[in-house]
Amino acid sequence: MHAACWTCRNRTIQCDQTKFPCAKCEKAGLECFEQRPLRWVRGVAIRGKMRGRVLGGDLKGTNQSESKKLQRKEIVSSRVKSLAIDVAPPVALQDPCMYNLDWSSKFYLDYYNVRIAKLYILHDSKSNPFRNLLTYATDDDSPLRMGMIAVAARHFANTGRSFDQDNEVLSPRFVNANVDALHFKRKAIKALLSSLSHPEHSQKDAIMATILLLIFLDLLESGIDGWKYHLNGAEGIVKLSQSLLESGASQYVNRDPGETDEETRRFVARQLSLVSTIGGALSGSKTGPELCINFEESRHQESIVRSFLGCPSFLLRAIRYFSNQRHVIETLDMHDGISIQEHIRDTQTMLELTANFDCLEWASDSLQSSDSSKIEIQKLYMLSEAYRTAAMLYGARVLRAFTTLTGTISSGNRELVLRLLDVIDSLKCDPALFKCLLWPTFIAGLESQTDIEQKLVIESLRMLWELTCCLNVIGASNILNDYWQRTHFDESSVPKESQLYMIEQGWLLI
């Protein structure tokens, strides 16, 4: 057991003494000191006649330019100390390619390696594709490296916020991280534009990975709209690459990408396809159809070890189908009864297929290793069950929108709502799986009618925020609170059972 740290003693709280830095300092976002740190002051003394005086003259006697230089040095020193880490970083400070970086960049790259790489994947492992992206970020002005630093800085800045308070006063270290996030985001976009102005096929993988990271940066910032522009850019790059191949431009072809490069390429393509699916499901009708991107690489079977959300591919296809049907409603001729009935039958068929999907069999097949326990299979089954139930609720809303055109109303889904809430609650014991449940939790929130159900949803969102620090979680909470308030106080705006709740802004809730 370690001795109580100075930071906890100074805060007059009991240190957990389990490790260094201690868990309480990490949770509070404070630098953990074993002993009382040195106090740097301006001058040779803290008090007395020599206070504020330096060797070689008084500070008051220095010219204005020298004073500004001293202030800048103090700011840099403050930021370095606020970002300092006490353990030897496994990547950022040991890789020879990183030696020439400034202190804050090294810190953020290590932060990416330790915190971010395991945040956006179901299970962390030696083959974590997000960590493998570090091998593509060796160039000084690489847009991928700038994107990694921007994501890490934004996440670090978000850790200084709380779920309930939007305008709280942040400590200087989080204010500095916020500035860094904006600075490196600008550099990442500038570097990306430079790469796109002179496209080379060999840079395609790094560019696509950068776009994926910028989408995740948007999740950390808000999760509204910005991700769509990045996704459309990725689609343009895919089309450009295909046109170059069809035109026989052999100089652009990467003939032997290697197994690791090919796996990374497929992983990035799958995540972009997933973003297109989940984002399109909650986008307004004006932007939804443009998001239907079908990357060729996404057809390969995804290993559960390299899975982003742990959602079975069949259920993702079902969600995409229901989303497409939702947009079809806007173009249907209300007097064309035959066409409406056809869409109703097709939607009912997909709902039946979704209901019959065997989540337990999928979980068992996904964890084929002999080391996999029944508990692990059960948890993965519950995760897929959450997405299956949420997909059914989402599809049922689409079906209600179709049936209202014919004057009929389908039955409610109270049992499904209660089932989904139970599944979400049961996964709270496993943070790695629970962090993947933002979309199912939001769908459950749209269907929650009682105060108890709504409180369960908010508590789940609160836990998701603590696990991910993504501002789109707070955005989801604000949407639901506004929705519940309108349905409670304004009877005229209460969505009928036959209506489909539309989100006009493009929210990416993953």
C-alpha cells in the first residue's frame, strides 16, 4: 500500500493509497503529488524585501518585451506541469519518431494510446485497430497525428465537466486542453485539405482514418451535423479511388498493402458504414438519404475483438432498412394505397425477421474461443439483445407512420420498452459493454412514458457520460428532457401512436 499522497492530504480527504497516481486524484482531474511540490515564484523570495526581485535587476526594471517573454514562459511552464504524467508512457515518449514533439503533443498522444484507443472499441486488446493507427501517424504534419491529438485534447478537456452543469468554472488545465483541442483540430483540417489537394492512393488509408477520428471528435464536441460532412467527404474519396482504378491509373494502386494495412482499412470502412447507419436513423428527412453509404470493405465479417459497438451486422442492416423506409414515407403518394400496403408488408416482414434473430447463437458464435466463459457469452448476448429490442422499437415507429396513412393504428410496445430498460440496467455491471448503449438508451427514452422509466434512462445517460465524456450523451439527455416536457405539458404536440418522432437535426448517438 502506498503512502497517502500530498494532494489528498492538502484537500483534507482520505487517499485510497492503492496506487500512484491515486484513484481520487484521477477522478478529480488533479495532479497527484507524493510530496509537497516545489512552489515556483517570481523573484528570489516569497516574502520580505527580496520578494519579486531577480538577480541582475528588478522585474519592474525590465522592459515590456522581456516581461511578455517571462509571462509566456510561465504559461508554458504551467501547461507542462498541468499535463505532466508520472509514469513512463508506453508509446508517445519512447517511439523515436516522437522525440521531436513538444511536451503537450507527447502527452496527448500517450493519452490517446491509453484512454482513447480503448474508448471507441468493444474490447481492448493487443490488436486494437485504434492503437494500430499510431503507426500511420509518424510524419510531423500528418493530419492523422493532428486528429489524434485533437481527439485526446478534447476528451481531456471534457473530463473537467459534469453531466448536470454546463457553465461550471474549469481549472486552468482543462481550459488549456480546450484551447489545444481547437488548435489541433484546425491543424488537422488544414493538413487534411492539403492532402486532398494532392491526392495519392498511398495516402488514402491515413486520410480515411483521419476522417473517422474527426467524426469521433464531433461526438466529443456535440454529435450534431458535423459528422455528416466528414462522412460525405469519405464517400467522395471512395468514389475517387474507384474511378482511378477503373481508369487504369496503375500509379495510384497499392498492389500489396500487407495484412495489417488491409485489416485497418476494413476496420475504418466498417466504422464509417456503421456511422452512416446509426446517424441516418436519427437524421431529418432532408439529409437522411444522402447518408446511405455502402463501403465494399464493410461486407467482410467483423471479429468481435475488433468490433466498435458489438451490434450484430444483421441488426445494423435492419436499422438501415427501417431508416430508409422512414424516408420513403415523405415521397409516397397518400392516394396510392397499393404502394402503401406493399411498404407495410415489407416493414412487417423485416420486423418479424428482427424479432426472430437469435442473439444467443450470435454471441456463442462470436466467442468461439475455449477461454470464453458462459458469463462472457451471456453479457455479449445481452448487448446484442439491447440492439435487437431497440431496432424493433425503431421499426415499430416506422410501421406506425405507415399505418396512419391507411387509417389504422398498430398496437403499442410496452413490453419491449420494459424489456429494453431491464437489459440496459443489467449491463451496468460491465462498463466496457455498457458504453456501447447510447443509441438503444435513446430509443428507450423516446418510448418511456412514466417518471420511473424516464429516471432510469437519465441515470443510464449519466453513467454513459462518466464512461465516455462525449457531449453527444448530454445532447441526447437534453433532447429527451425537451421531448418529455412537450408531451407532458402540451397535449396538442403529443405524438400519437401512429406518428413517427422525427429529429430534424442530424444527431449521431453512438
